[in-house]
Amino acid sequence: MADEDVKAELERLRAENERLKSQRGRGVSLKVSEKGGVSVYGLGRFPVTLYKEQWAKLLAVADEIRAFIKEHDSELKTKPEA
């Protein structure tokens, strides 16, 4: 690689690194995965990735999930804030 190419790549990586650092505190974000799924970032250490049909099924039972969580609140743990 030419010296200029290396410098350009380094600058691109630095800019990307800064962009990723600034996203950390933003909460939840969405991205299309390499395999065409929807990835949700910001819930835990790793993204949650499902295909659109799976998201549709999950969203269709969102009220049931909320009711289940409310019903079992005393049994469920809450992750402490970091």
C-alpha cells in the first residue's frame, strides 16, 4: 500500500472509531445484518438478530410479553446499570 493509502485508511478507521464511541451511550440502534436480518444493538454485549418474519411474530405478541413480565415481575431479575 502506498503511504497515502495507509494514511487515508487510518483516518477512515479513526473516524469510524469515534462514530462508534459516540453511539455507545445512545441506547438502542438498528442495522441490517450481513445475512439480511434486523440486528438490534444496545440491549447487551451482543446484538439481537432476527429475520423480518421472526420480528413480526415477536411484535405480534408484544402485549402478551408485557403482561407476562408484569405477572412474573417478582421472579424476574433486573440487570444493574453499568
